[in-house]
Amino acid sequence: MDKVRVLIVDDSAVMRKIIASALQKEPSIEIAGFAANGLQAIEAIQTCNPDVMTLDIEMPEMDGLTALREIRKENKYLPIIMFSSLTHKGAQAAVMALTAGASDYVGKPANATGGIDDAFKVLETELIPKIIGLAKRVKSRREREGLSASPQKTAPSIVAKPPVIPKPIAPVKPIASLASKISKATSGVLARPAEAVCIGVSTGGPEALMQVFGAFNAPLSVPIFIVQHMPADFTALLAARLSTTGVMTVKEAQEGEIAEPGVAYIAPGGFHMTVSRPGTKTIIHLNTEPPENSCRPAVDVLFRTAAEVYGNHLLAVMLTGMGYDGLKGSQVIKEKGGQVIAQDEATSVIWGMPGAVVQAGLADGVLPIDKITDEIIFRTRKVPASR
């Protein structure tokens, strides 16, 4: 198996050494090169041809956010993991980067240069798994497009070829207890309008959410509940960013508030989000119960409770993300007669979460990201209509 070549970009020589030392302990990773600022990073992509790049945010000459935007003009698919402080300023910059096309984000420990053990722990438990996962995704994309899995001579030779839409994936046999309740993908006929929308998303999510919410031309007539795997403080910043993108109001959810039509609620980082309906109103609840699928917030937690409240009038949307959080919740939604749609593999940064749903035979539709908004609008329309 070819090793994953990583380009390390950081203005701190100490941090570059720490990152390299940690990555070199992983047999499947090799260091492709180093860069001390954004300008050097752009040049290094051409000479080092990395499979994945770690990119610091605050650097001289050209910062990481500017470099990211320049790189994405020429290279759409190179996995770029932002690696910077978890301060409020760092969080703001990270959210900007994630909505501008960064693949993922890892926060540096507060005392990274003084606490080597803490730094290595973050690198081993967070950064390395993301590097490996994103590299597998790129390899899969290359194989699907008929490109060599081995590195090309220059980065432009990889991105010059437009993406090829893959053949539909045949779902595996559904779970026996659900087989009679799982409907086939709709073909333009609306069976019943959804009264709420739940979105589950992780790696690559901020950019995907920007595309979804930027495409709405009017607020929905139903509430939207979102679980995006993110640290505390990030979710409020993401909500604010999404609100300025389109016509929908997006906010970080609060304990005990009433869900309103036309408003999207993001689960705060570090809190599970659930919903209940003791009367005629849907109430949002937050809790710090144990993580599920190593996540808090977890998509499964939201999906389960929403299925209990909305039954067959719930629409779940599974977007790009690593792992399988949301799979069990989607099963519950299908048991209750709800609908589930998933982002396709071609447009997902990581086709883990949506792929798990599709392969379990739970998806009523599998769509590219630029078609998700129209599908949400269609499935929440109160008057049945054909296309």
C-alpha cells in the first residue's frame, strides 16, 4: 500500500518538528515536505505533490486562509486540514476556512510548544486518523475517475480532469425488520410533506451546509435541526456564517426554546440535541449525556427523538462525514415511516455517514450536494406536486 504523503505548513519550526515527529511514527504516512507560510505552501504543492496538507492559519507573508482560497482555485480535491489554536480568534478563522473549502480542522493544544505530550496526543488521536481517512477518499475518487492511485507529477494534472459521476451503488439488503417499511427512492411523486428536517453532517460539513443554505430562495415552512460535529464555540460561529449566506435564520440551539418554522437550529458543540412535543409545540433540549459513536453532539441522538415527535412527517438528510453516526437514527426514522435522503459519493468530502445509510438500504434518494436544497423544498411542500 502506498504511503500517504503529507505536506506540513506552519510558521513555527518547533511545531513543524512536533507534527513531523508524530506523523513519522505512523507507518502509513511519510512527510512530503515543509512550508513556513502560504506562499511557500502553494509552491510546495507543485514540487512535493502531497496527498494531504496540514495548514496553519496565522502565518506571515500569506496566512492560511488566503492560501486555502488560492489553492482551491486550482486544486479542488487536495485534502487540506487546518491546524491552529482553539482560541476564539482561531475558531473564527477556522470556521471561515471550513466554509471556504478546507476539508477538516484540528485544534492545537493551548500549550503545544510547552506541553509536548498534549501535542502528541492531539496529533495521534485527531490529526492522523483524519489524514488517513481523507487520503483514502482521494484514492477512491482517483480510482473511480480512472486515474492512477499513485502520485502524479504535478497537482494540476490531478485536478484538470472534471469529476465523473459514479454509477449508482446497489444498496445492501436492508435489515429484515425494516424490509417491509423501507420505501424505494421517489421518482417525483410526493407521498407526504415533512413537518421538520434533520440534518446530520461531519467532515466537509461547513462547506456543504453553505451550499445548501445558500440555495434557499425563501425560508422553509418547517424547522430544521442540525448536528454538525464541531468543538464548542465553533457552532455559534458557523450558525452566524450560515445566516449571512442566505435567507434562512440559522442559530445555535438553546435549552427549552420552541422550534419555529423557517429557522434552523445547530446543536452546540459538546451537547446532544433532542426534541420533544409535550403539547402542540416542539421543544428543543440539550444534554451532556455520554457521547455516541464517539460524538457529542451525535446525529443518532437527534434522529431518534425527532422520529418519536414527527413520525412519518420527518425528513432526515445525511451529508458528508466520516464514520457512521446517524445510521441507527436513520433506521428508527424509517421504522416510523419517515424519509431519508443522502449526499452522493461524488460530492462528499468523506462518504462515510451518507454511505452507511445508502449501503444499508435506508435512503429514499441519493443526490449531489447542489440538488439537496431543491429536494428538501420538494419534500416539505404542503401541496403534493409532480416534477
